[in-house]
Amino acid sequence: MARFRRKDLKRPDVFVSGSQRAIQWAMEHQRNLLIGAGAVLAALVIVAAISASNAARRRQANDELANALTTFHDQNYPDAATQLRTVADTWSSTSVANIARLYAADALLEAGNPDLAVTALNTVLDDPPPAEYLRQQAALNLGYALETKQDLAAAADNYAKAAALGGPYRSLALLREARLREQLGDKKRAEEVYETFIQDFPSAPEVEVVEARLRGL
């Protein structure tokens, strides 16, 4: 952009002629200017429409998930599992899908279908949710589903995976892994996990029980 000094203002012919040339150029290129402005406006309209559409889709996905979770919390587990799997399939490209699959697996476990729950949880862990605590919950639940099927070694391994992730279920995962390692006859590993629990959760109410288990190994 041209900059005018104070002395330039004393020469109106230069200033005016420059303005006139700008106006003349704009008139000659009016069509191109309008097309350019129209393209920018069209782009803004498209971006706004996409944003509004995405917001509407997110609201719909969240509403459907909330409805399915209401059924889950009402303890109607077979229907909840069906609804949650439908939500997961419908919104497979969104973060809602993994949450729906996770709760669908919980519903399947509560409904007495550990085989289907294992399949659902493996699907969640194959495409894990971004939140680490949800991955931890999935690994913990998979361990429980496998334990229900009496696959104790695989269950213990998944409890170990859950304990290695950040989240609120670490203490529970450690206790479950240690218990299964003890049942499997792996006393060395059971002792290690129990000691880790005491070290990481010294104020936990289970510490006395864990110390007693250690003395019995």
C-alpha cells in the first residue's frame, strides 16, 4: 500500500490521480472483483453449513447415546445392548461409537452374554477411544469377561494391561491380576503385583488383606 508523507498532501494532483486510477481499475475489473467476493462469500456459507451440520449430527448422536444409556441404567440390559450397538453402528465415524460399544459390552455382560461381550470389547480395543481411562475400562472389562469364561490367563493379562494405563481403575486391576496369578500358580508374579499395590496405594482399605495374602504365598 502506498504511503503519503505530509508534503505529498500539498500535491493534490498526485493524490487525486492515484485515487482516480484506483477507481478506474476497480470499474474495469468490477466483474472479477464481484466474482472474487462472491467466491469468498460462498466459501463462508459452505463452512457455516458444514459446521452447523456437524453440530446437528453431534447432538443427534449424543441424544441417541443418552437414550440408550437410560435403558442401561434402568437395568434393561438386553434392550440396552441392542440400542447401544445400533448407536455404535450408526455413528461409527464419531467418538460416540466407542463409548456405545463399551457400554454395549457392559450390557452384554450383565445380560449373561460374555462371548458377545468379548467380541465387542476387542472391537473397542482394536480402535481405542482417545481417552486413556476409557481404554483402561475396556481392558478391565475384557479381563472380567474372559474371567467369566474361565480363560484366567487371558483375563490376568488384560487386567495387567488395564493396570498399566492411566485412570481410576488401576487399583482394582492390580488386585484382580494378583488374585488370578495366585489362582494360576504364578506366585512370583502374584507377589510382585501385590507389592506394587501396597506401594502405590498404601492407604487403601484392602492393604491389610493384601499383606495377609503376601504372607500366605
